Amino acid sequence: METLAKLIENVQTPTGGVFVLSILVLGMGILFLARLAKDSPLAGSALQVLAIILLVPAAMFLGVTKTINAEAVTGILGGIAGYVFARAGGPQPPG
């Protein structure tokens, strides 16, 4: 019972919360990629989806644990957001 209480106490910290959120994002992303059919329109973007699924939680976790500073986390997340929105908006250039 003490282990469960300690686990719940640790999850209530910022690091524990980001860890739980990271596990959820990774788990859902892996399930999504596992169920992705080869003829799906998203099949060609599976590698990009996997990279985003791995980079976002890693950047959040590194920021919360103060391994990297807030400006670096902002830069990483801004770069990911710019990439996602650039790929989603309008016609794509050839190549």
C-alpha cells in the first residue's frame, strides 16, 4: 500500500506528471502506428509521426528535469510545430 501511495505522490510532481503524459503519448502513438494500414493516406508519413511522438515527450521531460533550459525546449517545440503546420498547410512543393 505504501508503494501505491508513493507512486501517486510522485505523479503529482511536475516531473511525474510529464512522465505519465509522455508514457500516454508514446503508448497511443505506438498503437496508432501499429494499426496504420499500408493503404492509408497517413502511411507515407509514418516516420514523421513516429519522430514527433518521440521528440515532444522527450523535450517536455528534459525541460521539466532542467536538463536543458526553457529556451531550448521552446525552440524544439517551435521547430516541431513549424514542421507540422508547414506540412499540413496548402499544396506541397515537388520533391
